[in-house]
Amino acid sequence: MRVGLSTKLIGYVMAGVLVTSAAIGVVRVQNERGPLSDLIDKAGQSVANATASGAASLVAGYDYGNLEILAANVARQANVIRVVVQNRSGRVMSQAAGNETGSYKRFESPVVFDGQPIGSVNVDVSTNALENALGELYWRVFVEQIIFGSILGLIVYLFTASGIVSPILKLTMVMEEAVNKGDSFVARDLEVKSRDEIGRLVSVFNTLNKSLSSYHHQLHSKIDFANQELQVKNVQLEKRTLELERALDMLGTMATTDWLTELPNRRKFDETLARMFHQSQRFAEEITLVLFDVDHFKLINDGHGHGAGDQVLRDIGTLLRLYVRKSDLPARLGGDEFGIILYHTNAEQAQIFVENLLDGVSDYAFEYDGFKLNVGLSVGIAQFDASMKAPQALYYAADHALYQSKKDGRGRYSVFSEAIHSKERQAS
């Protein structure tokens, strides 16, 4: 099916109008986006500021319960996706998720108490309302431009077709005749028989035909150069991505590792203890907790300096890694206090482990700056039983046993039992 020039003319005019109108429509939509976005920004920031104001006294007082209620109430507001309340150190104190999903914009406000920043509030506000409004505006502009282009195309056809299509049709017939005779359209220029717009059109066409070949060559050269540049940028991006992944891995390790002993820290210890405790409750699996600290550690620091104390802690960390299994978790809890979670281990097996550890400490040559250091451990052992309802109960039991070891003269271990617990209650 051959499409006539009149039909093409209408199509070209409509396409030109639609493209131009679309550009105008995009500008209109972008102009509308600004006020709508500002309105959402103000509303979102207002919610963040109000939440931060309401959370100030709760964060200062570590009132986690009311913080949870505040976060839940804010999360139920329209267009709110998530609310997070953090303390000064960045630790999440409370968070709640709303019913909204999809893309969002984050608003942050500091939590200020007595003129001092003590934390921050992050509120994620859904941008669905903005996108829906812009979508409706896009559709309305699209319909308007289709109607406008159709009307304008019809007007152009009625008033200009007879003055443009007829001369071009004659030119086309001449060109078709030349093609039918075997003349190459590209090999030679078309003959210009007039100096009016049609003649100028043929002349310009001949010039553009030559220029197009040159531009095509230049374009391919630029594309090849751009591809080379893109390959270099991709290599650089992959390198930066790898560096970022390594940095993130390092941050994750630093968050759960004690810098001095390179053992897991208190945070990692508490998370693992809670997980293993509940797993033992559910599946009746044996776990035993061992707590110990260094006897007379203060005397080591006072007599030889804190560098000696740090060296002792590093050496103990090294010994722990030699004696524990892969399924166990040794950790430095703070100061000279250490903890070990022994998985699938009862109290009797834990005693054997502790005896080997004490022998290893006794045989180890603790030295600092040419001085030999006398290092001993006081150890408490507690096995999980059904009477313990929370991880803290197992921790307190091991701590009671550790206290009993210190009371009995240090350099030994004690296993938690109700008898030890009764003695401590009577002593207190």
C-alpha cells in the first residue's frame, strides 16, 4: 500500500505538533512537580520534626516502650512508610513500618533535649501520591496534544496540500522515470530545473546526500570513541564497586569484633546467646555458658602499665581461639571479662574444656617488656535448663558461679547450682 504525500504531510505535521506539544507538556508537568514536591517535602519534614519533638524526652529517658508507641502512631499516618528513632551513637531505639509501600523520600530531624542533640528521627514518606498526580497530568496533556495535532494537521492539509503536493508529485514522477531508465539516484545529482522552493529543495537534497555520508562516517568514529570511553569507565566502576564491598565488609566486621583481641564483642555475644538460648528452648539442645575474668588484673595494669594488661588480653584471645570449636563462640565482654558459648555441650563437658583452658593458661608464658606475668583465671560455668526463661537467666547463673570462684580463692572454676545460688542469697 502506497502512502500519498498528502497523508504523509498530515502525519508529519501532526507528529511535529505532538513532539512540540509533548515538550511543552513535559515543561508543564515539571512546573507542577515543583509545587507538589515542595508540598510533600513540607509535610514530610513536618512529620519528622513533630516526631523528633515528641521523642526528645523519651530518648533522653530511654523509654523504649513509649518510643515504640510513638513510632507506631506516626507510621499509621497517611503516606508514611517507615519511622526510625536513633540515639546519638546511631543505634536504633525504635522503628515501625506503615501500610504504604513503593518509592519514598526520607526526611530526617535531630532529637534535641535541653538544647543538645541526643539522637535523630528518620521518616520515609511515600511518593506514590506525587507520582499518581503527575501521571494524571501526563495523560491529560497527552490527550490535549493529540486533539490539537489532529486539528492542526487537517488545517495544513486543506490550505497547503494543493500548493506543495502537486509540484513535488511532478518531481517524483520525473525521478521515478529516471530510476526506471536505470539511472542511479545516488550516483549522480538530480537536475535542478527551477529556482523556486522546489528547485532549492532538490539542490539541498543533493548537498545533504553528500553531507550525510560524511556525517555518518564521523558519527561512527564518535560512537567507537564513546564505546572505548565507556569500557574504561566500566572498569573503573567495577574497581570502585569492589572497594566499596570491601569497605562494607570491614564495617560489618568492626561492628561485631573487639579491636584489641579480635574476638567477637559484647554485641555479637548477646545476639548469639539469645539465638542459641531460644533454639535450645525449642529443640531441647544443650548449651553451656562459661564466664571468666583475669585474677588481679588491676595489679597487672598498676604494676606494669596498661600495655601489659592489653598484651595479656590479646594472649588470652589467642588461647581461646586454640581451644574452642568452630560451633562455639568466644567473646570479650568488656575489660578483663570474657564469655564462651559452648553449643551441644553439658556442664560435665564444659568442665573438661575449662580444665584444659586453665592448664593452657598456666603453661603459657605471659611476658611484657621482658617481665614474666603471673596470670590466672576465675571461671563460672552454667548449663541451660528448663527453669531459665530468658537468656539473662543463663548469664546470671554463670555470673553467680564466677563470683563463687572468686570467693573460694580465685584461680579455679565453679559450676552453677542451686546450692551456690542459696549461699549467695544468704550472704546478701
